[in-house]
Amino acid sequence: MAPFNPPNTVLSGFKERPEALLVQGDKLYIGTATGSLFIYEYNEFSENASTLVDTKKGLSRRPIDQLGYIKDINSLVSLSETIPTLYPLPSFAPPKPLTRAKGALTFAVHSSVHNLDQSDAQSRAHTVGRTGPIPTMVTQLLVGCRRKVVIYTWKDGEAQEIKETILPHSPRVAVFLDSDNVCFAYSPTEYALFSISKLTTLDVVTPIPANISMGTFSGLTGYMTLGLGVRAKPGLVRLSDTEALIVKDNQGFIIGTDGKQTKPTTIDWPSPPDEVAFVNPYIFSILPPGTVPVPENGGTSLPSGSAPVAPQSALIPSPVVQVISSLTAQSVQTLPFPPTSSASSTATCTIRLLASSPTAKAPIFLVATPSDRTVATSEGSSIWQIRMRSWGDQIDELVQRCLYSDALSLLDTLDKALLPDKDQRRTHIRALHAVSQFRLGKFDEAINSFIELDLNPAKVVALYPERIAGRLSVPPDDWISLFGGPTNQQSFTPKNDDTISTKSQNDSNESKEKLVEQSASPATPVRAAVRRGTAFVALLSSSKDKDDDTLSISGKKKVKQVDDFSRSVDALWRYLTDRRPKVAGALAVLHIAPAQSHQHRPNIPLPLLTLEQLVRFMQIVDTVLFKSYLVTQPAFLGALCRLANWCEVSEVEEELRAREKFAELIYLYNGKKMHAKALNLLQQLLFESSRWIFEKDRHMAFEIFTSDDVELPRTQVTDYLENIDPSISTRYIEYLIDEKGEESAAFHDRLVELYLNMTLSARKRGDEANELEVYSKLLRFIDTTDHYRPDRLYGSLPENLYEARAVLLGRMGRHEHALELYVYKLKNYAKAEEYCKRIYNPNGATRSIFLTLLRLYLRPTDKAAPNLLQPALDLISRHSPRLDSVETLQLLPPLVTARDVRPFLQEALRAPIFDSHVIRNIHKAQNEQVARKLMLLESRRVRVTDSRICPQCHKRLGSSVIAVHAPRGEVTHYQCRDAFARRLVDPVRR
């Protein structure tokens, strides 16, 4: 798609030869070679819509060479017979020849508004009483004559003093740059600048063209035979207030008011142009037949079906109007003539650029005349107009072709009145241009643009691989559409062989952040594959004359081997550190803490963001900054984590764990007030890292877990230490019980189990010393503490740990069984006696404990028991006050002499004796009652066999301690008695 529409005919069949043309308002003025002036009503948006309204026959005796219009005095300027003449409109009378400009060759008109001082306007009546500068319309008519120049001036329609000065040469073409500077063309190769205020000239010096062509006059065909001048017309057009284009041979140079080139690049034509014209910002040139190659379809494509192409040649055989952008010096459109497909391939014509409308987006007019004299006479000439497409369409096309620099340059030439959405378009295109720069490795330039545009940080971050951007990362193919670029593109082949291959993607699914739909990205010139998370796209550098966004496939340059990833991350740091204080400052005003989190990613400036959006922006900035540090500069992580930050913990904590950055992770948790997580991490680290300390110094390692600086979970510490060494775990529990006053049954049971396991392990190893030490601790602990559960431990004790079993039986109140173990298994009579002394209570249930021990001595329940008369006599002699005298005497065997129990008898006789008869009868009655009960009980028996099962736990009773339940005589394990008794009481549980 080209910037101009195909040419259309304004006027056809014009029999006279046009020499000058002027468009003013809705009027089209045509000056002819016979000196006549034709006036048409003209509508640029209609074809063949010119209507003849007036004809001024014989306005001049010679051809009208040039036409102009002076608005200040509403007059037409006509140059004929080397004299300019003013014709008031609309009457054309009376004409006013400018006789001082006799010998005129060309003229130029310039109007501008000047702020004049009071002193400059004292002679003007309407300025009386006004103060300050006075805006005044100043119109200048500069006439270039033979070796002189004459300047006519009007101020608000009032004629001023005429100026003239001598020139070294005769100007054939003149154009105003501004109100003071004029550029002259003396010849096709000589140019000069003229200052009106100083009346001085300055020669323009340009480099010698690289290729001197003798074809300077080659374009003069057709009209040469019709009597046109023999000299080629110099190429000179005004580009702006400070620049003009001059043509030398087949090169164009852009010069400034100092007479020097303002741009190092030149405009190159395949041959010297016959004529040039300018419609901002495009340069039109007429090139002779057989000089312009047939362009490929693309930005410089021909109108459909209009280009006759000879099969033997790749050159256009007809005259060509070539359109070149003054912004890029590149051809953007080629228009061969005749432009219609109805013309035969052999038809040729002569064309001349005559005029452009003074409006900003003006059509340009040209005259086409058949080269054949007979055809020209019969058909006449035709006037064509070439209208520009809308500015919006042109800019959209440049964006579609990824020519973002060209689009921005074109935008800069436009006034906001011509394009109301100029600012929005500029922001959008600058963002796309920055993405293109980023793709090409120009990271600093891209980031600078992102900062200036104040873009959504999520979009900028999305340009980075997943290890930096996380879930925000977007594939390079989707970058353009992420920033609002076109989603459907075609391949273009510009004239300079820059190839931009784009692909269209149709994806109906929403993207990661609902920002990306489809993509357009250069594909053909890519020399390095795009791999997410490893590197960025490495592309060939563009040639010096080409846009940064187009990539040459003709020039073979080496792929850059610089570490683009590191450079891109450096640029990202700069972007994030710029965004961070701005967003954080906005949040600080709202008193928002960094621990808050929200989800939204709009693309609007910071001052317009809501609270939730600000928070989310800050999260993105800090999270990505964190990840970039993690990848390239891990040393910076500590500082970022220690400061208040907005990192998303879920995004970064696993990264820190994977890289074992535990200190930074703890700082991060602390800043987010996640103290529980920080404590858990500390505990985990402590457990994982202290093992090697135990290998080096157990005492030091143990002090870590018993330090008062931090309270560690006791159960976890116990488990951990037991895995290292059970002895350390027992030491830790002893510390808890002795130092910390731990009374929990769980820890007491745990310590008993550890003692037991250590005892059995030492016995299995044959380590008697260690076994004795640990077993002693076990006995001492279970005998001195009341916070463990003896029945639970008793079930796990092996049969051969008699003393431990005795202690536990005593704890359970089964004292007789405990004494049996001391007496019959351990044969340790002293311990049995100590046991009785410890639990004896004269007023309680254990007041007869010594008698029980004496009975075990004298009435053994174990058939294998030895003669225990001597331990019994010793017990009687030492504890006679605690023994019942009568029962003791009844237990003594007949062979025991009074001498053996003399101390006992003496003590018994010293006891007070009450009414022995009453006491004797009472005892008799008691004995009879007991005897009856005994008979009743003995009549009820319980038989326990090897196969009998406990009704509570459903296990064999075996040789375990049993309990018999009334009234039915159920037999259970001793430890099952309570549960079974509850079942008997509660009918529901039955």
C-alpha cells in the first residue's frame, strides 16, 4: 500500500499546450503557450469534475510561464514576456505590470505573520492607541531577473518600498525558505542562498556526485520538438523553513540556511530527474522512460494492471513519477505513465510536474501529452491529479510493515489538527519501536523509551525469559501484539531489499495476562534462534541507509557474539530502579504496607492507577528485580531482602531454596511478617546443618539445642536427636525434665523407652558396662518419678528385667508380686526390705507390707525357693514393731526356738494388753466370718487354660497377670481390667 492513490484525470482533451497551472481555493487556473488563461471550477475528490467557468483569451502575447497568487491584495501573478503582472481578482482589471522586474525569469511568493514594533507601524492609522507588538501579515514577492533580484513587499495589503540588488548570475528558479532566506538555482548545477535582510548571496557547495552522467538533458523529449526551451530546468524545491532540496545530476542534496548539507545522506535517482516537486513529506520526481527498474510488489508497487513491462527488459518503458520520502530518502511509490491499463504498451507521453495545492495534504498536478505530434493534436493534453491517502492510513501501513522509525518521523511532520489522535499514536508507535530496538539488542535505547512512556511494568518484564519474568514471560513472536501491534500482517519487500517477514497467528485463547493475542516479528533475517530463558534474538545490523526496524538479507554480517542477556538485564535494572521509587512513593502516600497483594495490570499512567493496581505494579517491579539479581548478581539479594520490598513470596521463595539462599529467605520472611515461616526455616536449617557439628564436637552441638536464645519444638528436636544418637536424645529429655521442669507423660514415657531400648541394645552387643549404667538410670527414673505410665511400660518389658518389673508392679499397687520378684528371682533380701520400708504406711493399705514379706519368707509361693528362715528371723528382729505379734508367731515354724525370736517376744510382751477375752472372741468371730467367706469363695473357681482368651483384647492370657471380674468371674489381662470393667457397667458398650 503506497502513500498516494492512483492518479485520476482532472481535465482531458485540452487542445492548447499548458505551460503554467495554479490551484487556488476551488479554482484551477491554466496558463497556455498562446498566452490565454483558462479558469475551471475544481473538486479534487471527483474525477473529470473540472468545469470551465471563464477564459481570458490573449491575456498575454507570449506563453504564460508561471502563475501565482497574493492573498494580501487578492491578485493573480502572471509571468509572461519576462515581465510579472498583477491581475486583481475576480475582474482581472486593471492589470499592473511590475516594470522594475523587467527581464524576469522566475518569481516566488511568501506570506507570514510578523510582530511589528510601534515604531515600524507609526505611519499606519489603525495602530493608534495600541501598545506592544502588532501582528502583521507580510507578503513578499521575489522576482528573479537577469543578474538581479527585485523584492516587492506588502504589509496587511499596503505596498512597501521595493528592494532590488545585483546578483552574480541569473536565477532560473527561486524558492523561499523563510521570510529572510531564499534559495536560487542559476543552472542545474549552480545554487545559492540569498538573504533579503542583508541582500547578500552565499554559494551552495556540495560534494561531487559519485557518478557523473551525461544524461542531464536526457529527459527533454516530446516538448523539445514542440518548441520548449533548450535548457533543462534546474531541480529545486522547498522542504521546510530551514531546508531545501537541490538536484545535481542524479543526486539530491538537502541543504540548510547556511548553504551546507543538513543530512549526510543523499537522494539517488537512476537517472537525472526532469522535474521535482514536494508535497510534505514526499518528493515527486519525473524520470525518463527506460531508466526505472520494474519494482516488486510491496511498498513501491505499481498500480494494479497499469505497468506495461517489456519481456526483454526489467525497465519501465514509459515516463515514471517516483515518490521518495524526505524522511528516509527511500522510494515509497512508483507511478508509470500512462497509468491506465487501457493504454497500449507502446503508448508514450511526456509529463511535467506543474503545481501543487498550497494546502497541507495537497494533491499534485501534472500534464501528460502524447509524444506523437499527430496524437497530441487530435487528443490534446490531459491534467492529472495525484491525491494523498489519509495520514492515518499511511501511518497504519508503516506500523503494519514494522517501519516504526518512519512512522514516527511522519508523525513529527504533522500538525495535531491534521491528526487528532497524534499523541496517542505516537505513544503507541514509540512503544512498538522500543520493542523492535529491544529485539535488535538495543536494550538501553528501548528501556529509555519504556521509562519515558511510563508503560505498564508487566509488559516490559514480559520481554524477558521465564527465569526473569516468571509467569509473565511472553514468547518473542508475541511481543508486538503484546504492545498493541497489528495481529495480522503480510510480507513486504521494500525497494532497498530490506525484507521483513511477518506471520499471522490466529489464537482464540486468552494470553497469560490477557494482554497478548497474536504477534508479528521479523523472521527472514534472523540468524540466531530465539530460546526462551537462554538468550535473546540476535539479528543482523541494518545498513546505514535503512530503518532500524528492517533487516537486510543482502548484506552478510556476523552475528553479534556479545552477551545480550547480561546487557538486557543491566538495562532492566535501570528500568526497575526507576519505576520502584515512583510506585513506592505513591503507595507510601496511601499508607500501604509491602505485605499486601492484589491482581491487576492495566496500561495507564501511575497517577491514574487505583490502589490495587499500584500494589500489583510494585509487586511486579520488585519480583522481577529480585529474579534478575538472583540470575546475574546474587550478591545484591541480601540488600533487597533486608529492605522493605514488594516481592511475591510465592514467586521467589522456591528460587531461594533451590540456590540455598537461606539467609536472604529469612530476611524476606521477616520483612513480610511471615514469622512462622521464618521460624520453621530456621528450625529446618538447624536440623539439617547441625549433624556435622555433632561429628566434630557433641558438647557444642548439644548446646545449640539447649540455648536460651531460641525455643525449639521439643518433640521435633527429640526425634532429630534420636536419629543421630539415642544417648543424645536421652540427654536432651533429661535436660527438659531437670532444667525446664517438663512434666508431660509423653516425654517421661519417651525417656523410659529410650533407657529400655539402650539397655537391650547394650545387652545385645555384650557391653555390660553400658548396660549396667543405662539400666541403673532406668531403675532410678521409674522409681523416683510419678509422671510416666507404668502399665504402658510394663507390657513392653522383657521377662528377665526383674527389678524393673518389680518397681513397675509396685507403682501399680501389686506389692506382693513385686516382693516375690525381689525374693524369689533377684534373691536380694535387702532390696525387698528397703522396698517395704519405702512404701510402709501404718495407717494405710501398706501397714502389713512387712508381714507380707515375712509370709513370703516362711510360706514360699515358689516351690523352688530355698530355705528363707534366716532372712525371716532377721526381718523379725529389725522390724518387730511393724509386725503383728500373733500372726508372726503363727507363721513361725515349730522348730524355731524362743531364743531365735527373743527380741521379738520381748517387744510383743511390752505392748499393752486389753481385755483379752473380748479380743479373743472378736477375733474368733472374725475368723469364722472370714472362714465362711473363704469357703464361699473357694467354692467358686476360675480355670485359666493355655487357650483362654481375654474378652477385652482378644489375646491369649498365657502366664500374664490376670484380673477376675465379679459377679460372673470373667478373666482379663490385668492391664485390660479397667476397660472391661467399664464395659460391664455401661450396657451400651456391651
